[in-house]
Amino acid sequence: MSDPTQGRSFGEIIFLSQSEHRLRAGWRILLQTIMLGIFLCVISFPVVWIGPGKSQTWLMLFSNLAECFAITVSIIYARRFLDKRTFASLGLKANTHAVADLLAGFIIAFLMMAFIYLVVYGFKWMTFEGFAWQKDGLSPAINQSLIWLVIFIIVGWQEELLSRGYQLQNLSDGFNLIWGVILSSLIFSGLHLFNPGATWTSTLGIFLAGLFLAYGYVLTRQLWLPIGLHIGWNFFEGTIFGFPVSGLNSYTLLRIQVTGPSLWTGGEFGPEAGLLLLPALLIGFGLVYFYTKKIMNGTA
């Protein structure tokens, strides 16, 4: 058996892939992260400049637009010059299946979050205080909800592009798919460590959510299903059903106060930190499996 390192210098062994002339996966992820940091620093100045005096909603929109720009552009450059692959090859093929996957993810997320809401309501672990339009009026309630939908679309795109797109796929190149899923989910949970109300249970919950979102990618090899799941989860969790979204507050159409045990409901962090996440994820895994099985059988 020939030695794969034969004829290669020490620098080539450390930095370059054995199978093709490009940097190893770890170096690619590191350089993409550095680029992301640079872009975030540059783009943050306009956000800081326009931020004072703005409402929480508009500040969230501006800051997420800045993050989206930094993540997307850094990955475009990294994919082209470091990975030597196309941006679309991350799992962004634009076709009719992309629309179906987005909608399926959105609907599946609704069913998962509706399950959590009904359990919390059924066990009387919440106090219902009314509807947004009763206090704010119908038009402001619709406008605010649409703005938060846009915010969650941006969040779903940028976080899936980074976590299930660039990181998972490069880690899979460097190790294998299983380790790629596990390590990218660990990084994903780590990115939420400093959210308000974060605990060890929320960190574990976000890790499990990362595995779930990765499942959608693994079965389709496209990012559209996990993007739809991510958008739907945040939107229905926060704007529709009124829970905190990973410790952050959004505009809510249903005004509730969660009074049940934090161990089950997640408390101030939201359902990702509670035990109710587990059956909701099982429902989600099952629905994703049956949806993708239908697609793979060519009946969708």
C-alpha cells in the first residue's frame, strides 16, 4: 500500500487536503470565521450609527441584516476561493422542490410548536392575557408580525447557511457525516450560550435542535427544508404563540405569561430549554422522515 504522504512536504501535509489541491477543512472553516469577523466589524458601524432611537423591532431587523450580509458574503468568498466549489453546491439548488421544502418545513414547525402550546395550555402552565390587536389595533399587529416574519426569514437563512451549510459540510469533508452533524450542532448550540436566560438545559436543547435541523439536510442534501423549519420554528414560537425565542422577545399575537415549571416549559429562554422540546422533536423527526420519503419515492 502506497503512503499518501509520500512526496509531499510537511507544509502540504499540514495544510493541504490529500485528495485535492485545497486547504484542509479545519483551515477553511477557520479562515471563513476570520472573514466573517472582519465583515461583522465593518458592517456593524452603520448599525451602531442608526441604532439609537430605534425600536427593538427595527434594531433587530438592522442587526440581523448586517449579520446576514457578513455570513453570506464570507461564505460566498470561502466557497469560491477556499473550498473551490460553487455556492449553490452547499444545497441551494433553485427548483420546485426548493419551494416545497420551504413550505413543508414551515408547516412541520407549526405542528411542532402547536403541540407545545397545547400541552402548556392543557396543563394550565400559562395565563392567556389577550390578543395583540385588542391592545395595538389590527393594522399595527399585522405590520409588526410581517416585520418579524422578515426578521425570522433572515435568521433562518443565515444560521442554516452557516451551521448546516458551511460548517456541517466542511466538517463532514474533514471527518465524516456523523461527526460533521455532531460537531456543527455543538457549534450551533455554543453560538446561543450568551442569549438571555441561557442554561445548560437550553444549550442541550439547542444542540438537539441542531441535530434535528441537520436531519432535514441529510435526507434531502439541500438546505431548503432546514431553512423552512428554522424560519417556521422561530416565527410560530415567538410571533404566533407568544413564547420567548431562545431567550429573545419578539412581537407576539397571542399575549401569554408562562407560569408552569421551567424544567418543562423552558421558562424565560423558551421551549428550547424545556423537556417539552423532546416530544416536539420526535414529532418533527417523524414528519420530516415521512415528507422526505414521499419526495424520494417521487410522489410529491
